[in-house]
Amino acid sequence: MRAYDLRSSLFWLLLAIIVLIGSIRMGVGRPSNPGMGFLAFGASGLLVIFSLLLFLRAHYRKEKPGVSLPLFSGDWKNVLLVLGFLIFYSALMPHLGYLISTFLLLTVLFWIMERASILHPVLLSICSTLLTYVIFSKWLNLQFPEGLFSF
Amino acid sequence: MDLFDSILYGFQVTFEPANLLFCAVGVLIGTMVGVLPGIGPVAAMALLLPATFHVTPTASLIMLAGIYYGVQYGGSTTSILVNIPGEASSVITCIEGYQMAKKGRAGPALGIAAWGSFLAGTMSVVGLMLVAVPLARAALSFGPPEYFALMCSGLIILTNLAQGSIHKALMMALVGLILGNIGLDIMTGLPRFTLGLNELTDGVGIIPLVMGIFGITEILTNLEGTAEREILKTSLRNLWPSLKDWAEAKWAMVRGSIIGFLLGILPGGGAILATFVSYAVEKKISRTPEKFGHGAIEGVAGPESANNAAAGGSLIPLLSLGIPPNPVMAMLFSALIIHGIQPGPLLIRDHPDLFWGLVTSMYVGNALLLVLNLPLIGIWVQVLKVPYKVLFPLIILFCLIGVYSMNNTVFDLYVMAFFGAGGYLMRKFGYEPAPLILAYVLGPQLEQNLRQALLISQGSFMIFITRPISAAFLVAAFLLLISNVLPFVKKRRKEYDAFEE
């Protein structure tokens, strides 16, 4: 855990410094007339202190050799794939519309989970896409993007 | 209106067809969410919140609350039959419940869990009625300094009750405050930390944030493992516990209900902590502690009662003070705000239909849950058999639809993916999301009260000390913080002395 704390404390420290600078630029104001950066200044200032404390504690902490666990165990590539496709889906949906982009996303997700034949994921994703389209778009009147193909 | 008239009025509201329907839908979805691992009550509520925009605030709240206490019921089924907690608040039920199931006593385990949940749910509703109204009256005298102090002490209590490191929980609360700062400034109307993006002028949306941190993170974490479940093949007969079972479990239920109710009120307490405390108490006072770990029915009855009682208890700070004590209540808080209702001491006076309708719907919901969980247990066992490989892509799709439907913008999908990845990394690095969510929700109010208090006092921070209620809250929070720091300082001192010697 020591290495994780060292890395994460540095991340929070960096974030806190950025917010601190941003809040000073916005105007911290005075206690009698607090500015719009007042709370952010206080919160990020405290976060700087806590991050430094965490870093120092982790730095001086003794850890028995072999205790540290790997950060990513198991099938972490699946995690990256799913996250990547979520972002890809968000970018694709306005252009391709709900039906096509959701079909593609679900096929990939079902395939990631199964990793066998492609037929099963394709059938499942066709059913799921159409069913959710009927329920949410036709019954509940949600406005999904139609995309280039207008459906 | 006296208490009796209010209860009658509440039942009148609950038995309106639309409200009754939403109550039934809420507890049904709650039970399903509880049974299925992979999506918790917070993500489920976030998912369904947009679906309640077209109904009355009362129906919306009745359904969302139904999901919460329904989850507590459903979680026990998975714990007892699969030895995997459907919900974090059912973790402890695995210990004794699964052992009972292995001995062929799954029926009594499920039965006592359902009855314990029903009794505790009912008791907590009575407690809620008795405590919330006087507390709201008292809170009417609170001004900005009192509210600021109350929120600060709430956040500090929350970080103290966090499961991991208090240090990291405090850091998460600060990150939540910063996140809550994004958007237009409440006093000047100018944008803050929006990075030039128009979509951020209203701040980071609670739905994509919660769905990312709770929903997507949970799925990503499960994707790493093999995620295979094996349902115990056991008899599901004799769901009605025997007289001997009742005799052994009755006081455990009462104790669990009291513990759950009291811990539910505390910020950060909630259902999870209540189950652990209840189990520890039962084990400690048992005449036969050696039975624990081998299928002691008290170890199922106590924690299952505690998690349901906590659901009722945690509504008290939200409905009477306007302060959500845990992320689930933060979702209800957001639902109220979205419907244009300000949670706080005036809620009971200005919206009696909402308050009494919600309270009495919990009586009705608890009775519905008993019907759903005992005679229909076979259906939930079938639901448990839905394979992960089908379930997870569908949960992701529902998350995407839920988030998109909030504002009809893909920007929210990016936000959800961002916080999904962030939540996953936070979990890996040992940071708890609950303080972040709560601080994010409370942030704007905390800031408003702080700035108003300072304007009143013309910049003097002494206003928080000179006013007795505010001072009492801050002193309590300070003592709590010190109580955590002192053992650490003592330990370091001992290490230093040892080094010197």
C-alpha cells in the first residue's frame, strides 16, 4: 500500500495546487466579504496539507518485503477495453444514432464477456437494442439521437 | 394535525393508486437490485431518478425510498443462498446465513431475515415519526452558522465512520467540496472551474457522477474477477421459522432494530455499519458464542433487522434537517431538489403530503416486501441464475440510458465514464467514495451558509463559537477528530522513545 499512497498523494497534491491557484485567480475575498474562490481556496489548501501528510507518512512507513499487492490483478485488460468502448460509444452515438451505436457497443461487451463465437453476442445485442429502443424511445418517449441514418 | 390524524392523512396519500403503484415498483426493483450483485441502491436510484420527473414528488420519493429498503430485503437472499452479498449491507449475513443454508436450513434463514426486516422496518418508521417532527421544529431556530457547523460535524462524523483510513476519507470529503464548487457561483452568478465548457455551468451532474462512481466502478471491478456464482442446492421449505427459532431470534431482532435505527441517524452510519455492530453485539452477549460461525440464527436476525432499521433512521436527518447522512439519502436529497422542494425543517410543515405519505408508504412497502420475499422466493432464486456475462452489458446499457435521458446530452456519458474510471482507481488506491458524494451534495449549501454567516458577523469566525448550538456541533466534531489523532501521536511517541533507548 505504501507505493500506492505515495503515487496517489502526489496526484491529489497536484490537483490541490491547481485548484488553489484557480481559486486565488477567481478571488478569495476577505472573511467579511468572501469571494467566489473562498471555499475552494480553503478546501484545496487543506487538501495540499493532507496530501503532503499522506506522502510523508507513506514515505517514512516501513513495509515488509513481499507485502505489496499488484495494483491490477485478474483480467484488467477487460476493464480498459470496456472503458475505451464507453468513450467510443459516447463519441459515436450522435453520429450513428442510438440503434447502430448501441448494437455495436453491446456486441463488443457481450463478446468481451464470452470470448467465444460472435453469433451469440450479435443475437443478444440485437434483441437488447431493439427492446430498450421500444421501451425507452417508443413507450417512455425518451429522445435518442437519430444520427446520420435518421433512425 | 395531531400524530394520529397525520398518520391517517399519510395512509390516504399512500393509498392513492399512483403512489401505491410506485411503492410496489420501488420495492420490487429494490428487491431485484438487492438480489443481483453488480448494481447497488445508489446507482439504481440514480438510474431511475429521470423516470420519476413526470410524476409527483411524493410518488417519486415513495419509489426511490422503496428501492432503498427493498434492497436491504433482497440482499439477504444472495447472502444466504450464494454466500455472495447482494449488497454491502448483507455482507455479515453471509457468515451465519450461508452456514444455515448448508445445513439445510435455508428456509428458516430466509424467513427470519424477512420477518426481522419487516419488524425492524416497522419499528424504524414509528421511530421516524416520533423523532423527525420535534427535531424539525427545533431546527427551525437554526441560522447559517448552526447549519454550517452541523454540516461540518456531519462530514467529520462521516469520515470517522468510513471503512478505510480516516485521513483518506477526509481527503475525499475535500475533493467532494471542490467538485461541488464547479459551476455558477451562487452569489455572483459567474462560472467557476468550468474549463470553458458550457455543459459544466450547471456543475457536475449528480446522476453521471453517482452512476460512474458506484455503477460503472462496480462493474469494472467485477470484470477483473471470474465472477462465477454457485447457488446452493438446498431445500427452500419451512420458510416460517419454528417456535425455537423465534425464541432464539426475537431479542436479536429488537436489539438489531434499535442499533440500526440509532446508527442510521448518524452521518455515514447507515446500514452497513449497523449490521457489523449488531453482529458483534449478538456474538458478545450470546450464551453460546461458539455457535457463531456455524449457523447461529441470531447472527442472521440481528444484522438483517439492523440494516432495515437503518434505512428508516437515515431518513430523519434528511427530512427534518435537510442533511443527507449517506450517499443513498444524497440521492433522495437530489430528487427533492430536482422536484423543486427544499429539504429541511420546513419540509414537514410545507409538504405534509410528501412527509406523511412517504412515512406511511414505508409501512405498506414493508408489508409488500414480506409478500415478495417469502412466497415468491423461488422467483428470486431464478433471477439469481441470470449469468454475469448477460447481466453486465445490460447494466452498462441501463446506466448509459439513465444518464443520457437526464439532459439528452452525450457530455454526461463522458462524465460518467470519467468518474467510472476515477472510482475504479480510487477503489484500487484505498479511497472510499461515500465522503466524496456527500461533500459534493452538501458543498453548495455549506458554502452558502459559511458566506452568509461571515456576512452576518462582518468577517468574524467567532460567530461559530459564540452561538451555543453551533459551538456544540463544532466542539463535538473537534473532539471526534482529536480522538483519532491522539492514538496515532501516542504510537509515534512510543516508537520514538523506543528508538531513543
